[in-house]
Amino acid sequence: MTEQTTPPSTDGSPVDPVDRVLALADAHRGVRVFGAAQALQDASTAYGGSSDGDQWDREERAALRRVPGLSTELEDVTEVEYRQLRLENVVLVGVHPQGEQTDAENSLRELAALAETAGAVVLDGVLQRRPHPDPATYVGRGKAEELRDIVAAVGADTVIADTELAPSQRRALEDVVKVKVIDRTTVILDIFSQHAKSREGKAQVELAQLEYLLPRLRGWGDSMSRQAGGQVGAGGAGMGSRGPGETKIELDRRRIRTRMAQLRKQLRDFAPAREAKRAERKRHTIPSVAIAGYTNAGKSSLLNRLTSAGVLVENALFATLDATVRRSETTDGRVYTLTDTVGFVRNLPHQLVEAFRSTLEEVGGADVILHVVDGSHPDPAAQLSTVRDVMGDVDADFGHEIVVFNKADLLSPDDRLVLRGLAPAALFVSSRTGEGIAELRAAIEAALPLPAVEVQAVVPYDRGDLVSAVHETGLIVAQEHREQGTFLHAHVGARLAAELAPFTG
């Protein structure tokens, strides 16, 4: 386990707790992994300014904040599953095998950002090197006792493990450290529950939370039991100990399964409306461009820069969850849609991937995928692989993928050279300054599929609706005004070609 030594600060200011945890490892290697690239950006470079619109949602989200100083220390840790998750002062803990220290540091930095986004204050943290996590207490009995001393010394009320803990590991670790223990998955689910706004988004998050909670329910003790199970004289209960039926935990499980079935039906009911909108766009041969990428990579900022959409932009992980579709046009007048989707993170809970499958299908059915990567992140290669792994589950077509390294204003020439090695055809843009936006628009236009049918028609002047439709959804090669009507040489969709057929020849 990492020693809890505090490196001296040259200006006397407080030292970041995660920096304190990693200071010893950094000193041994002589290289700082975490420099200017943090999990959350510096406030001076985080926002794009006027290109993001009025941002009314930011004021609404800031109107409800968690109040510091409220104790969440548990008198009885068996109540942990039934309390509303309210993170306050936390200590982080992670385990990594030999040779994976850099990945563990990046993951711990990301966990700190997740905890801060959820409303917590990170006080300290520990990293332990061992081949495998302890099956009982995750870090081993002795290290768990050291962790208990750290928690008591800094006054923390919650421990967050940088993995998904088994129910038995959580209980055993809570028994030692005497405060609430949660895992990475719980924090991500809590952030999603805070940020979901649409009916579909809230239903998706609730379903994911219940799927996670179901195998982690625990009993409330003998006093809450509804049945003793027959003649139990040996247990001291005697005659008359048979209860009316279910135990409390069985009742809870049944109610959760019933609610999950209701949510799945509700999500299925949302599908027809979404499919109708998607079918309408296909019927009018409107191409779609999906913006996918890691959380906090700047997807919403990029959508605002391209379309002036006014989507909420915040320096936080998973700031926007609900898919946002906006209309845009190419320089030659063709219409296409841009869709902002939910972000990804390493070790994204399986429950969320399944619950948000309907949202992710927007990416799977897109004609072009804008894969946005945070160029200033300490491990952009992991961002690329994480997003591609998840998108592979929804059969996304990466043949029409445009990799975009965002936040180019924070990159040095050497950084760009390294990133170019990861994706030679990638574009460098900055949603904040507007750098590279024109090149990105041109790349999108070049990647959009051309309409399938080439037509030459003389459209009468009283059918201006057809000429307008060709301008909106087709690609015009030539246009000329003649005595009989408007001559059009264009590429259009099959449906529009059928309407133009009487005027061809």
C-alpha cells in the first residue's frame, strides 16, 4: 500500500490528495504522469464561451447542490443498501498488479473526477500492488486495517473502490473500516441518476440501478423476518414461530423484479416513436452523423460549435446523457442530422450498456461516426479502445469513422505527433477556439453518402415543391431555368426519383 506521506508544497497551498497518493511512485520513476492533463480540465480552459449558447440548463443543475458538513457515517452498516447515496468525504482505494502502475494511476485520477462529479470531496487514497484483489476484503485484512486508520485520521465517511466489488467483499471491508464502502459502478450510477432528464433517460438509469442492486440486497436481521421456517425449537423460537410467508428480503426482491419488468415494458413503448422519427429521416434520405466518444471529451461543445445547438456544457463527467439531434446543412445545401450521444468511461457498468442500448443504436445506425477523443487526456489510446469496444456491441460501422482529437488548443507539437501515430487520418479541432472546425465540416461533407439515383428532369414551375426537395435532400450537379420549367441534373433518393420520373426523358 502506498505510504501516506505529504510532499512539501512550494507555495504553501494544499496538495491535491490524489497527487499525494501518487507522489511516491512519481518520485521513484522521476516522471510525472499527471501534469496539465487532468481528469477534469482547469476552469480557465474548460468552456467554449458564446458558441455554447445561453446554457439555461446549467443554472437549473446548479440550483440543487449537496451540502458539505452533513455526516453520513453509519451506526449500522447493514443499512447501507437502503440509504440514499450521498457522498461527502471519501477515501479512494485501488489494486493493481506488477507493471500496470501507470494504468492504475490514470484510473484512480478518473475515479477522483467521478467522485467529485457525484458531489464528494476526495480526501485521500491508497494504491496497493498485488497480483490479484483479495477475494474477501479486496485489499487483504492487514491493508484493510491500515485503510481503517486512514479513514479515521482524515475524517472520511465513505470508501470508494476502483472496481466493481462483489457483495461479500463490500460487507467484509465495511466490517473492518466501519464506514460505508461503495464501488466505481455505484458512483457512475449515481451520476447518471443525477443527470438524466428525459423520461426515457430516467427509466434507463433506474433499470440499471435495480439490476445492480438486486444481487446486493441484504437482510435486516431476525427482527424483520416474516417466517422462521417450521419447528425451530433448537433455535430458541419454539412453537408459533411460523410467519405469514415471505421474508422481508424475499419481498424486496420480488418488488424489484416487478419494477424491472415495468421499466423494460416502458422502454419498449418508447421504441415506436424513436423508430418512427428514424424512419421518417430515412424516408426523406436524410443522412445521420453520430458524435460518440469518451466522457468529458467535448462532444456537446463540438455539437454546439457545429450547429449552435445550445446543449448543456459542463466541466464534469457524464454531464449530458440524453441523445440530442440537431439539423445541419452542407455547403451545397444537403441536409443531415448531428446526434450527441452518451459518453463512455473505462469499466462502464454492463447494466448501463444494456439499459442505454436504445440510445446507442443511434450510433449503430449512423451513416458517419464522429469519434471524439480528448487530446489532452493522459491516455488517449485507452479512450479510443474503450469507445470502440462498446460501440462494437451495437454493430456500429467503423468504416465511416472520423477520429477527432478535441482540445487542440491544449496540445503541444510533440503531443500532436504522438496522437498522429494513434490515428494517422485524425483531425485536430478545438471547440473552444474554433480551430479545425472548417476542416471537420469538409470531412463530414465528404463522408456523407451520396443519394442513390441520378436523374435529369425538367420540373414544371408549378411544382416548386419538388425542386425544393431536391435542394434539401439531394445533390445538384446542374440547374437551369428553361421555358418548360427548371432543368435539374441531380442525385436523389429512390422515393424522390419516383416523384420526378414523369418529368424525365
